[in-house]
Amino acid sequence: MKTASDKPNVIVLMVDDLRYDCIGAAGQTRFLDRYRCADRLQTPVMDELARTGVFFSQAITSASNTPPSIAAMFTGCRGPVNGVRSLFGGPRIPEVRTLWEHLSAAGYDTAACDPHGFSEINGTLDGCAHIYHSNWATERHTSLLKKLAAELKPPFAAYLHLWDVHIPYGAGAYPYGLHQPFMNHLQHMLKQYFFMELNASPGYTNIDELRENWMDLWHKHWNKGAMNPVESQAPLYVDGVTAFDKGRLQSIIKGLGRLGMLDNTILVLLSDHGETVNHKERSVEPLFQHSCFPFEGLMRIPFIIKAPGMLPEGKTVTRQVSTVDLAPTLLDLCDVAPQPGHAMDGRSLVPLMLGRDDSDSVAYCEHCEVASEFLVPQFQNRCMEERKNFEFDWLVFYRALRTPQFKYVECGEPLTQHDLDAAPYDFIRAVNRKTKLIFDNEQSLKEESGLLADGVHSRKDLIDEALVHVRTAMNEKLYDIEADPDELVNLLGLDREKFGRIAQPLKMDLDRIYDKTLRHSGDKACFSNKTPEEVDGLAHRLRGLGYID
């Protein structure tokens, strides 16, 4: 067992929204070639990290949006176990310990830069001694790095959440890179889709105001899945990745080196999720969508671990791994035993990196919806301006299980025996939420439960009706991602009997994961332990990042 002074430091760089195929080291050009972006992508810094570290070519996220994805990374447990299921989800189940709690107990000094505040308030960063709320849209990173170098004592573990690739896309959306291409693109989009003129001269330089206007439009239109054609968004997105790599990321790596923070340090770079090219939903043209449907562009992420003297250099691991593997891997590399608590779902990847293992990780991903009355701007009005604690409803929109060849997806959740035996009102509520994916309408719930109680409808009738809805909507899907990488053909729709034999064991694995759920969607999620001041602080940070108005 290593003493505290012998243990390596840890730095995790999490690049929000970075697609797996948008770093050169991945060698994946299908997306780039299709949308004529290959000549725009340059990622020398990330490529160098891959060349000198271990690159995972099939790394899969555990959730489709940021807070639950980060919670899975830093607890080693999937959302059904750790309790953080949605964008405003949580709080973390206390029995599920965080990476920071494990490392702090072993003598590590711990720090995190959490720009939006989600991960702090949902409990993912419990155990961090230092938490900073740097907003990458308006602040430079150099002051934060100097602060980390001055305040952290070895061995330390630090997490930096990097925002540059996130919507709004473009090389000029953040301080590093030219803002003019971003402004030109915004002018074009406003004219083409909204018949509006941008109130700015060619020499306009107020990038903060430009971002604010863009975020307002995105929340009202793009984020609703209505106006984000991939042909216009993909080039801008790739420009932003190039600007980030050659700008802020390069400066961070050099700054960490100058400050001596890379000595005896494990350096990790990964993403929370990618971005989706949606060929099928709600549009006749492909859409470039932010964190929703479980297509490959969202589920697959870049993942690099560099640990000189501990791990091989320039190795590519082709086996499938998951973001829940991050925490147990770092604990293994640091020779730190986990604190008592709930068992992790993930595994250490050290044997895989050292060539002692050749197996795939279980890759589970989910997306949970929040009831519309708790989203922007209602979420702000109810929980922020009134200085109330969080309390909201959510439901499981989809659950997916991926193998290197197949992906099985189910929308909704299975009904449990508890649901089937519940009183009429709760039974109908569970059927609507779990099979029809409908949030509560109090009037219809009361009417249906009255008909059920009076014997006009039977429970079997209502379940049969729900199952017809599910089958009609094709809410059970199986894709051959090797033969059909765009996931256009649902094999269960072609031949359920033939391909059902492939889907059945995947469904059983999915149900086994679901059976471990510690907090179900019927339960209200709340943050009763947060003060109004803490909620107000989160509101301030979310406004600065464009999540709320």
C-alpha cells in the first residue's frame, strides 16, 4: 500500500458535448466526410494525449445529459443506483459514495471546477474540499489554475469541467478563437430561419451580448428540436472543437506543466456525452440535437488516460468500456481502497490497459425527462425567484444497452407488481408514465380512476391499450450498429421472431439493471437539505450559462 506522499495526483478534464469522432486520434471520418468538415478539424493537443496515453475507442456514456453522466463517472454507479437521473435530478443516494469521498479519506486534497453548479447541488461533488464556479464563457482559466496550484497539496485530485464545445457552437462562442465566423453564421441562420436581422455591424465585438442573444434563440427554437439542421450546425460545431483544442486546451496543458501540476499525475480527458445527428424524429431533414436520443453520436465519447510510468503509451483499447468505469479505475491506479458504501457498477480498466483482460464492459445509457412545468422558464420562476428548494417530477424516457455489435433500446419502464397492485389512481398514473410516457393530467387521472373503480374499465383493458400504444410507436428497438451505423432500421420491426432472439438477453440485462433502482420515477426528487441561498447561487450560475432566462 502506497503512503499518501507516494500516491499519484489526478486531474480529470471533462469536455462537455465532445463527440467521439471529432478528435483526430479516433480515425473516424464518416461524420466529418458526410458534412464536409474533415478539413476543418484539427486536434493536435488531444491527439498528442492519445499518442502518449491510453485511448479507448469504444467508450460509452451512462446518461444522455450532463449531471447524471458526471454522477455516474464519479460514483462508479449508474443512474438507477446513484439517484441522479435527469438534468435537474437528484440528490445522490447517500449510500453511494463519491470518488472525492474515497480519495479524501486516503489523504488526497480535492478540488472541482463546476461551472453550472449542478454537480455540487446534486451531491456528486460531496467530498471535494475546494469547489469553484468559473464560467468559461466570461472568465479565463489562468487564474483558476494558479489558484489550484497555490491551494492544493499533493497528493491532489482535481476536476475541470470545460464548456467550450457546448452549445452555442462555433469558434467564437467562447473567448478562445475568432468571434467573426460565429457572428457570420448567426446572421445567416437568423435570416434563413427567423427572417430576422442581427443588430450588429461587421466590426461588432461584444461577444458576451452575442452569446446571450444566441442562447435566447436556442432555448426558444433550436432546443425544441425544430430548427437545427445538421448541415448548418456540423461545420460550426467542428470549428468550435478545433478552436478549443488549439486554444484553451493547449493553454491549460501548458499551464499545468509550468505550474508543476503534471508531475507524478494521472491525466484523464473524456466527455459527458456527444451530440446526436437525428435522422428520424420530428423532421424531414436530419437534425443536430443536444443530449437526447441514444444514437452513437451521443453515446460514444472520447476517453484518454495518461499516466507516465504506470500505463503504456500510445495504446488503443478497442474493447467497450463505460463511464462508470472511471472511478474504480482511478482508485485502482491510486492504490486507494473504496470507503464502505454501495458497491460500484463499474470495473477497474487497469487490467484491460495492461493487457491482462480482454472483455467488454456493460454499457447502459438512459435519458430521463423532467415535467415541462419544471423546465425553463417555469423552473426558474418556481424554484429560483421564489427561492424554493427543488421538487419536481421526472420519468424514464428511454433505456439502452449496447454491445460492440447491437444496441437495444426501450422507451419507458416496465410495470412492477407494486404498480399492478396499486390503488386505481396510482395504477393509472404508473401506466401513463411508464408505458405512454405521459406526465400527470389530474382531471384525466381522476376520470380514468373513477371508471376503473366503478368497473367500467378493467386493469387488463388499460394495460392492453397501453401495450398497443407501445407496439404501435415501436418503443422497443434493436439496431445492428456495425451494419447500420446511422441506426435507421429497427430489426424488431423487420422480423420480431428472428431478431427477438438477439434482443431477449439484452432486455434481460436491461431489466437486471432496472431491478437495482433505488429511487423510482414515481418518487418526487427534491433537495430539501439546500438553503434558499444555495438555490439562489445556483440560479445565478445557470443564468450565466444560458440554462435559464
